[in-house]
Amino acid sequence: MELQITEEQQYYIITVSGDLDASSSVKLDDELTSAVEKGKNVILIDFSGLNYISSPGIGVFTSRLEDCESGKLFLAIYGVSDKVMKVFKLLGLDKLMPILNTKDDAKRHVQSLQKKSKL
Amino acid sequence: MQNDTYKVYRKKVNCSIDSLKEVREFVGSVLAQYNLKEGDANLMILAVDEVCCNRMEHSHGCNPNESLELVIYVDVSPRQVPHQLIFEIRDKGEIFNIVDYAVPTIEQIIKERKRGNIGLGLVKKIMDKIQIDKREGISVCRMIKEIGGTKAI
């Protein structure tokens, strides 16, 4: 698995490619922890290059969804392939996780969450 | 298992989680020989990966000096559509009762900020039957997939 980091305005974008399994998920988990510690709490995950995901990869997100709910973290995932989406759907996570089609959709989603959190 | 009516494939891997890629490649290479939908094959690969990962982590401490054996039984010849596929994961570790394991809901997992407890739930959603057995020191987790069965893949 490879990770690539880019920053666009307020967005900390992590592009994940390859296989996200028990062996590689620690690297993504560490990257997310490190980003939040640096104050980067507006994070977009680009999954367009992701070929495979298993439960440890999914766990990286389930362990953080409460932080999204409480407004500590603004997170959105985009570019998910049909193959990976099937796994999210099997768990019912397609309805519980912020999964968007494109980067622009993900940015708009995060912006709307930020507006709500300021109300 | 009546081996004479099944095509049988075997693979031994060490218990380092780095071997999971090898597990997926092996299962994928076997399933690719049969007339299966790609989506179905991908989910079967995932279920085997999840059980192997669980065995490696919880029964072998990811010790690369210990090993698992994977055995796949397919009830038809290559290029045909199987009716049934059987996946066995055999090892010398302590048996874990996946059959009676109560899978938490995904909402519970999120609420408790957990990152585990997801994989075995996936296995139960994908496979039609799961059996466990320990004989002569060998733990066996047997997963049965009926093509066209009740599980939605």
C-alpha cells in the first residue's frame, strides 16, 4: 500500500493505493493520528487507487467516526471502487460513513459539516 | 471430506501478517480457474483473508515460525460453475469458536470506537456455513460457500 499526502487550502488529502489489509492499515492509522496531532482535522481520503480492503482497514475509520460525529474531526472518503464499496455495503457502512463520489463532493460535504458545527 | 469428488488445492503460509497477500493471491488464483462472478470471488478471498488474519494474530501471535495450511475443495472441474466451495484453514493453534461468536452490530463498534470485531462479522455474512473442529492437535476452521445460496453475494 502507498500513501500520498497533498494539501489544498484547509484540506489534508491522503491518497491511498494498493491493498489496505492487516499488514498495511497501521501505516494509514499512524498517518491519520499524526495529521490530527498536527492540527489537520479536515481530512479527505482518496480511495480511487485502492484495490482491496479488509477489516483492519475499515477499523481505521470505525474507530474515528465518533470524533466526526462530535465535530472534532471532519472526514470524507471519495473515489471508492465498486469492489471496495461492496465491502462497505455488506457491513452497512455505506450509510454510516461519509463516502462521496468525487473530491469536489467530499469538499462540499465537509464544508456543510463545518457550517453545522459552528451553529 | 470426500476428496475423490472434489478438486483440492493446498497452500502453506507462515503466520506473519505479511503473508496475507500470499493467501489472497493463492485463493484468487484457484477461484480464477472457475466460472465465478468476479464480485463473488472477491468476497470469498476476503473471508479467507479475515479468518487467516484472525488465526495468525490471536492463535499464533503473528509468529513467522508457525504456519497455517489452506485447503480449498471445489466440486467441479476448472472452467465450470461450482455448486459448492469449501475453504479450510488448518493450524496447530488454540481453536476459536467463530460459530458461537456473537458479532457486535456495526453501530456498537462505532459507538465504542473499536477497530476490531469487524472481520468475523464479514465472514458470517459471506459464507453459508462455518464449522470448527479439532482433531489430533489440528484446529480446522471450515467455511462452506454455496453458489446461488442464501448469502447475498
